[in-house]
Amino acid sequence: MEVGAVSTLEWLECSRCRAAFGVEELRNLCRCGGILLARYRLDEAARVLTPDRIASRAPSMWRYAEVLPGADDPVTLGEGMTPLAPVRFVGRALQLERVFVKDEALNPTASFKARGMAAAITMARRLGARRVALPSAGNAAGAAAAYGAAAGLAVEVFLPLDTPDPFRLECVAHGATVHLVDGDLSACGSAMRAALDGAEYFDLSTLKEPYRLEGKKTLGYELAEQFGWDLPDVVVYPTGGGTGLVGMWKAFEEMEVLGLVPRGRRPRLVSVQAERCAPIVEAFEAGAKKAAAWESPRTYASGLRVPSPYGDALILQALYESQGTAVAVSDEDMARAQLELARGEGIFAAPEGGATLVAARRLAASGWIRPDERVVLFNTGSGLKYPNVPGLVVP
């Protein structure tokens, strides 16, 4: 990061009641239960955060220092600036001319969760936390363990009992305390609160603190930079907790104010979920503002097994405002798409990444995506963390 680059973080704003809070102490939710959003002195940031200045900085997410929290002393493992790879063979099969994969598997801890945890752990350390805890489907726990180790914090993670072994190994290797819970992500959250009742810790649950979102929003800044400070037409994003989707929508708004991208050129957002855990898809199709909890969620894509995303209202708002859509896909189809990306493009995507290809194919076939549009598929992690891909036999 450039010497002297500093954050312009100013206050936290509740997404529901618009109450304002200072940034001098650790906070989770607003008193009303609303999600807290970080706000910056964007007029000040605009004078420094120019394309030329950004291009001169180190290739990590911290190149956008002025609109990130704690940028003067970040906990970093080099996260961000992941490849935006054109996928020509798969694009041809979809009859789309310009398809790209934003490959988040090349982050530290091999997933997009590194971004959010870098920002959240930075602020947790800065504001005096000694122990952090969270429920997780896998990748967030591994990232919290790694960044917590780098920051010198104790980390406790609560994982579903059937979480694949690579995720558990990652947590244990980094020194985190692992609690296995017989249930889904919601059960893990309940188990965390019960186990740590009365203990001193900071809750890093998805969207229940303000700074994981800030790390994830750098996905949007990077897309703009990698497209020459323009934006694609369509972004296809696998949605569990939805922090990345909400974060990118926030980034697009900020970049318009900063003068980094043209106004009125935001992408249409596509939320992709598993057929057997699709609360956002169900709510979107009903035109609802909130999503009902999904009963008995089941999918091998652990990152999509989120039955009750806390940020449901913000996810749906972004879909409606972008004139986007939501698509549910089967485990079998996403597994086939994983192999299609691996064998056609050399990208061994997580099942969540495979799900975006299935959705893009369906939307292209229906005409919702036009052949000449620029389309970005998000691969959120490495397929190596999911040893049991349906239909894949390893000799």
C-alpha cells in the first residue's frame, strides 16, 4: 500500500432506521436490529482515489485504502486483485461472446472470505478485541482462523457436523477452536451464543458487524478497475449470506460518487442459490422484501446452505434496484458445471462457482442475457475444499 494512504471512514449508519454511530468502538447491530453500514468522507477520498493513483499501488484490496477501514495498519495476507479470466470455450458453449470468471480461489485461504475477514479482523484488533467467534459453513471459518492468527487473536468457530474435512483442517492448523454442531448454519449461530454466553468475545457473524462487508465490496472496485473503470452488464453471484452481493452494490454507489465509474451503468445482479436451499429465490419470485427461513436446507455446496440470511432485505433490494433476477440450480447441475469449468477452462471452481455457470446458461438460453453482453461469473473458492463432488469418481 502507498505510504501515507489513510482511510476516510467517518461513521456507521443503520440500514433500517438511519441512526448514526461512531467508529471508535466495536459494534455489531443497531439497537433496532439493523445492519450497520460504513460511511466515508467520499468528497475527500475523491481527491486522492484516482485511477492513476490506484494503479501505482500494490496489487491487493488495500489499494482502495481511502474507502476501507483501518487501512493505515491492516491485517493482510495479500488478499484481493484476483484474476478476471475470459472463458472462451465455455462462453462459446453458452453462445455468449464475452464471459469472464472472477476467480476468488486465488485469495489467501483459497476463497473470497479472505477479503471480509481481512477488514473485520483489522478493526477487531484495532478496537481491542482479544477473542472473536462466528458460525460458518466453512470458508469464513478458515479465513477467520488465518487472519485471527496473523492478528494474535483467539478464534472460535462453530461448524455444521458434516462440514468437509478440508475446512476443519484449515481451522485447526491456524489454531482456532472448532465446535461441531449437529445442524445447519442457524443452529451453529444458536450454539455459539449458548456456548459463549457470558464470555468476552466479538461476534463476526455475517452482516452482524460492519466491516466484513467492506472487505467484500472490493470485489466491485476490482471489477471496475479490471474493465478499465467501466462495469460489466451482468454479474452472476452465488448467494448464501449475500455479503458480496450487498458489498458490490455498495461499491457501485460509492464509485459513482467518487467519479470512478459512469453513472447509470451498474450491472444487473443475479443471485444464484441451490434448489434445496433457496430463500432469496423464493422471496424474489414472490416480490417480497424479506425472505422466509428455509426448512431443512440441503446441498453439498456448503456456502449456499444458509437457510436464513440476515441480510435478506439488502440482497433483495440490490436485485430489484439493478433489475436483476434470482435462480435456483440443482446440486447435480452445479457438479457438472464444476467439471465443465475445470476441463474446459482449467478452473477447478467450488460448487458455488459451478452454480453460476448453470444460471448463466439458463439465462442466456431464455434471452435474459444477450449474446453481446459482458457477463461475470463469480467463483468464490477452490474446488479442492469439496472432496465429494457428486458424480466425480477419483481412482
